[in-house]
Amino acid sequence: MNSLITRIEGHIDTLSKFTATPGKGTTRLTYSKEDRLARDYIKEKMKEYGLQVREDGFGNIFGKLEGTLEDAPSVLIGSHFDSVPNGGSYDGPAGVIAGLEVAALFAENQLTPKYPLEVIALIEEEGARFSGGLMGSRGITGLLSEEDFKNLRDKDGISPEEAMVKIGLDPSLPKKRDFQTIKAFLELHIEQGPILEEKNIPLGVVEAIVGLTQFEITVEGQAGHAGTTPMERRSDALVTAAKMIAQFPTLAIEEGDGTVMTTGQLHVYPNGANVIPKTTVFTVDIRSSKEEHIQTVIRKMKDLIESYNGDGIHISARQQLYMRPKTMNQDILTLLKQTSSALDLPYCSINSGAGHDAMVLSDFTEVGMLFIPSKDGLSHCPEEWSDSRHLANAVQVFYETAKKLTEAEEK
Amino acid sequence: MNSLITRIEGHIDTLSKFTATPGKGTTRLTYSKEDRLARDYIKEKMKEYGLQVREDGFGNIFGKLEGTLEDAPSVLIGSHFDSVPNGGSYDGPAGVIAGLEVAALFAENQLTPKYPLEVIALIEEEGARFSGGLMGSRGITGLLSEEDFKNLRDKDGISPEEAMVKIGLDPSLPKKRDFQTIKAFLELHIEQGPILEEKNIPLGVVEAIVGLTQFEITVEGQAGHAGTTPMERRSDALVTAAKMIAQFPTLAIEEGDGTVMTTGQLHVYPNGANVIPKTTVFTVDIRSSKEEHIQTVIRKMKDLIESYNGDGIHISARQQLYMRPKTMNQDILTLLKQTSSALDLPYCSINSGAGHDAMVLSDFTEVGMLFIPSKDGLSHCPEEWSDSRHLANAVQVFYETAKKLTEAEEK
């Protein structure tokens, strides 16, 4: 157990160094130089742990331990390895590391599975570069079409394929994955909230993941000189955006049940101190455990947009993502709980307020998910931290669960 | 007259090509590659028109025609040559071109002035790179200290001196100019408003320039995950900024008398779609022809800031610029009007809603300013356009005025 904790801390430390903002948290955008460095490290560890490594046409990484059954579907374990700007060291990597260390335990104990074990490291879950998020899992399940993928652009107008080629990836490799090749998916993630820490419980077995939608709103007005355009002649794209954003919290609070609404990204054009803004583009992220709340907030947001349209202002909303609230697989839930009890690890049931790749894959295969506590409930910031001992506990639970799901036997 | 118009159009066309956003208006930030190209062109034309060229420690350009009196102060004519992002071809360059063409007429008519004539091309009037604006004129008059200049940073953290060296400028050259070396300053500018066009009058003689202040407001909140942080636990830096910006137009409208208030620039950090904004930084620009209105709006803005401080939000305001409303020199005003009448050019008196380098210099020397009509009143956008015939008219008025002010005689 101690060597496992040491290895986990080594992985976390090493991966946290692959950041575009040293000293200011982890900024690892998909297909960046930092992605390349993290990718090389993950692939190297996969090989060291006896896995066969391949990448797909999105740049997702798969490390496979073959099973004895011919053409049998794999048990996948993993998460994503991109980050938000100035994020932490755990959101994503903790789950990839859990996958790697389950594979290490398979190797250490010389297990031979019937069904293959695959450690996976997915791209662009956060959507920090190309918006929308969950791109790796939406890609392999076909929810993101190859054409939609090709047409994405980052804020500098660079396409995913251009960016892939730049770090030596091959976008012509296969993209969508045959569902017949997947038996189950296990994902470990930090909670990113305060519940487990407040309850002092080391493991959360995820029962459901909240539904989530993301919009990109564009407000088009008229540019003009800040000194010579009278107030009554203005069509100010930023003032209009501000009036809407100021009202969003109320829309979420009116729904209750933990419904949340966030504008995290906003760009002003041309963005000069003495130019009336012509265009403002911003994101809207709405989440709730009940689909009806999400629908109501969308409707109220659209009414708000309608009320500000006109008088030289044109507002458009583009829905970039819509995911229903998802429940996890009951058999795997039971297995995770039994394993935790057998290992004497206290656990509780929990809902996930964040979207995860497990949410996408739950429509296509049997999915189980574990949470470990987040210090002070913080995430998406440099202060994000989880205890490596909790991570090692989750690895033990996933190891025992994966042994059962792959029907592994000792040599 | 026709050759003058042709030369003016040539200058406008050439300078408009030095843009970082071809096809999307003029984006010529101070000390950029485009600054370097425009600078080389202006210096080349100064030499062609018989002027001695020098640059100062800010990168301002001076082209001097010596006078016969020893150590006599110069009559300056010119404007700035930087632009806002995605601005037009006239705001700034029209005034520099007017200066160049007055010098060309001096050369063509072989005039020998008693007092030197100096064509000037100033940097960073717009403040698009280093904020604050009017940097060239505030620099030569000493209103911007050398230390404050050194400590400025652009959005990428680059200092003015670093940027200067990168395009081959020498920041160690003299900066502040001795007031004894300046006799008068003439500036031509496009109106950037609709009045001259609506009245169908080709020339505006500027009586006064509105006062102007600029602030940088920083809202500090707490970052967090957009899905896992309940609405009631948030300290969202963007929502708070939006609530303030949504109320700014009302503050200006309550004052009336043409008072305006603008937020043109805004940056969100970390700016990820699923991260609650930790920091929002934005500009506030307040202008009025009456100083009391500016003071009242500042007070109300500070009250607003105070009302949103607390609950995990900290807001600070840094005043970057404060200029009182300014009246132009009465003797030069009379001279400009008499000259216009003598040349049979209809003119009207007008106030300037925009700040100009002439406003800064009016505290240190005798200043006169002319406006020419702006098509549709538009400025700070690619559609900005003025008729070259109107520009040629203004050159004629400035030529006759400069002859009188420099006491020039034909050889």
C-alpha cells in the first residue's frame, strides 16, 4: 500500500509539471505542448505496466492488457488528462492514474484476465480549448460526428486536426469505437464539492450525474467612439450582455434543487478602452439533477434573450451540449459497494454535480464511478487537492472490481 | 489642389495597409510590427518633404523645417498614428498627413519660416496597448513620468521599453520636451460624430474638448467548479462586474449634457466555460463637457463599487487618466476662422466629444484644432471614412495659418 501511495504521488507530481502556467496551477489545453508531454508520460507508464498502447483519431490514449477470450469486449478504466485554465492537479489525472495503477496491480500479481483490461486517457473533457467539453467520450461513442469535429475551431481559429498534427498526432486514425468492444467503464474522479470531506467519508459511490447543457451566446451591437456617440444612440453589445448575465443567478435560484447556471467565459470585440463594444460572446452552463429544471432555465434564458433583441442589438444562442441526468449501472454500483465493505472502506452514495466522461459512456455500456474527497470542496483552481491515501483506496476497490469484471485469474 | 488630393489618398491607402487585421479595419498597436512599417513610411515622407527627422525616447516622430531665428520655438502640426483594434484609416493618420502636406506646400512654395515648422506623429493616443491613452502628448509634456512609463505593461506583461527595443527604437533618447521649444500646436482630426455631415459643413473649428477620465476596475471573487458550487456559496467576479456594467448607462443619462460612460475592454480570468470567474478586469471611460458631471459620475460609480464589496468579493478602482474639459486658444481660433473665410470655406464652431493630443498640449502652448466630417458619424470601426477633399481643405487652412504663425516668407 505504501509503494502504491508513493507511485500515485509521483504520477500527480510529474503530470502537474506539464502546465502552461507554472506556479499558477495546471493549464493543459488539448493538443498543446503540455498535452504532448503528459501524453508521452502516460504512454511510457502504460508500456512499463505491460500494456499495448494505441491512440485514436481524436488523440485519446488506450493501453490494453489482452484477455484470453478471443474478440472479447474490454473493461475500461480511466478518465481525461486535459485541464481548465489555471486548474488543479487532480481533475482528470486522478482517474487516469487510478487506471494505470489497477494495471500495475494486475502486472504485479501476474493476473491473466479473460476479458481485456484497457486503461484510457481521454482528451478535451473540460472544453477549455474547443468548447462543448466531453469531446473524447463524445467522439468514441459517435455523439460528436467526424464532420462536427473537423469544423471546431479554438479562439485563434485553429482546427482540432491542425492542432493534432502540430504535436505529431494522426487525425486519420479510426475515431468512433465499436460498442461491441466495450464491456464496462470505471471512472474515478475527485468530488469537486464539499460533501465527502464534511461527512469525513473516504469514498463516494456515484448514483447519478446531473444533466448539463452549454450554450454560446453572441450579442451583436454597433461599434462606435466612446466619446462621440451619445448614450441614446448606442447599441452596446457588452451592456446588453451584462444585463443578461446579472439576471442568470436568479433563474437558477428560482428552480432550486441544486440547479446552477454559470457564465465562465466571455470575450469582448474589439475590446478597446474607448470603443463601444460591437460584439460580446459568452458561454452559459446550466446543470441540474432534474431535467425539467434544465428545460425551464433554458426557456427563461431564451425569453430573456428575446426581450433584449431589437434596437440595433441582435442576440443568438447556439446550444453546444445537452446531456440528460444519468443514473449509473445498478450491478456495478452493487459490486463497488460490496468491494468497499469487504475492504473495510466506509463509503456513501453521492450524486455528481459535474459532468463526466462516465455520463456519456453510460448510454453505451455499464458504468461505475467513484469519488474521493476534495480539500475544502475546491476544484478548477490551483488549490485543488485530494489525499493520495484516498486515491489508493479507490485503486484497491477498482482493482478488485476489475478482477471480477474481467474474470481475471492468477497464473 | 488635385495633386494634393491624390497625394492625401496615397498616404491614407498606404498607411491603412499597415494593419494586423487585413480586411477587418486598421489594428495598429503602438510598438508593433505595423507601427514600425507606418513609422518608416512617415519618416521617409518627412525626408522627401525636406524635414530633418528625429525620434524621442517614447518613439514620437518629429520632422523639422528649421527657421531663420536662432533657438526659436516651433509651430507643431500633426496627430497620432496608432489605432484602436479593428479601427479605421483616418483617426490619427488624417492629422499626421495634414502635417506632412503643410510641409510639402512649404517646400513646393520654397518658403523660409522665421520660426521652425515641425510635423509630429505621436504614439499611443488610443491607449489600446498600454491603457490610459494620450501617451505621446502626456509623455512630451511630462504629465506621464518616465517612471510611470517604465512601469506600464500590456496585456501580455510586456513593458513599453521592451516593446520599443523589439522594433528597433531607443528608449534612452530624451523624453520630456522643453516648453520653450514650442510656439503653437495645430491638429486636424476627423469629427468621429454626425454633426458636420448633418449640417453639410466641410470644416469644424473646435472651441472646446470634453473632459475625460479612465478607470481600471478589478473585481476579485472565488473560482470554483461550475457544476459543484451551489449558487448561494458563490463569489462570482463576472456576475458582480455585470451588475455594475448594466447600471453604468443610467449614471451617464442621469447627468445629461452629453455625458457618456463606456466599458470598452473586459477580461475574465481564468475564462473557462465551466469555471466560476475568479477575476474580472474592465475599463470605465467617462466624458463630459462639464467637469461637475464627470465628478458626479465618478462618485456614483464609487458608491456602486462600495455596495458590491463584501461577501467574498473585493473590488478596486484605479484611475488611469483625468483631463479637465479644455478650451482652445482664442487667437488661433480667430486665425483659423479668418483663414477659412478668406479661402471661401464654410465652417462652424464645434465641441469635441473625444479626447485628443491637442487637449493635453493646450495646457502648455497655444492650440488650434480643425474637424472634418465623418461619414455616417462612424469612427473606431472599419467603416470610418472621410472625404479627401475635406482633408485637402483643412491642409489649405493650416498652410495659411502656419505661414502666419511661423512668419514664413517666400524666397
